[in-house]
Amino acid sequence: MLYRLLFVSLAIILLLASGAVGKEGAKMSTFSIESTAFKDNTSIPKQYTCDGKDINPPLVIRNVPNGTRSLALIVDDPDAPVGVWVHWVLWNIDPGTTQIAENSVPAGAVQGKNDFRKTNYGGPCPPSGTHRYFFKLYALDTKLDLSSNAKKQDLEKAMKGHILGEAQTMGLYKR
């Protein structure tokens, strides 16, 4: 009997530590972002790059955390020769959004300045080699009051202390 109690107790501790069970004992779903155009850690199709139509790929958002008031998205390339290169910054996405369609911005969302000095999506355009492009989604407990001139650093500063959850997917591109 004692062994059974120890086993059950250990199983519950492991489940709680893994995040699989929440406070109420219900199974929690994982906040996620993915694309229907490419799988995580695979090549981004040419049409979503500077060599194609240079439009954003379709994105699917799942299991937004409870209490989320807005979502924010940062797309960047840490492999750029000049350091991290920002391709897209987008915030005040409605938390009920389940997808960002190809070549679109959700209604009410605000786009900031990317490193192309534009306020839109700028697709992968590596000078050489294979680069990684991270699509990082943040669930926030507030809406943000930023102008469309804001950059990634401004967005990150405004999000500080307001992040309820993070999700990401990554695509690769080589010219």
C-alpha cells in the first residue's frame, strides 16, 4: 500500500513538473504557432521570400493562454552577417485569431518597422548559406500602445512583464 501511494505521489509530481496538468488537474494544451506552407525546421517556400512574391506565409495559432488580451509576433533571422535581422514585427493581434492568412495582417493589428526600414513583412533574403527564420508569437495580458514606427526593441520593452506565453516555429531558407 505504501509503495502504491509513493508511486501515485511521484506520478502526480512528475505531471505537475512537466506542465501537463494545471492547478485544477485538467490537461493543458500547448500554445503554438505553425505554418501550413512549411513544417518546423524545414525550408520556407520561395514565394514567401525576396526571390518570390515576398509575402508572409500562412500561420496557424492554437491554444492561446487564458487571460490573453493581445498577441505579438516577431520574425527574425539570427544568422544574418550584421547580427539578428528583423523581418516582421506585429502586435495587438486579437487573441481570438486562429490564423494569419498568406499576404495579410489581422484586422486591428499594428505592424512596426523591420530592418528593411518598412512596416510590413520582408521575406527571407540571405546573402549566402542557409539561414534560420524564427516566427515568435507572444501572448500578452495587455494591448500595447506603440506607434507603427516602433521596432523590435521597442516591442520587446513594451512586452516586458506582460508575457503569458510564448510559441515559435522556425523555417530555413537558402538562395
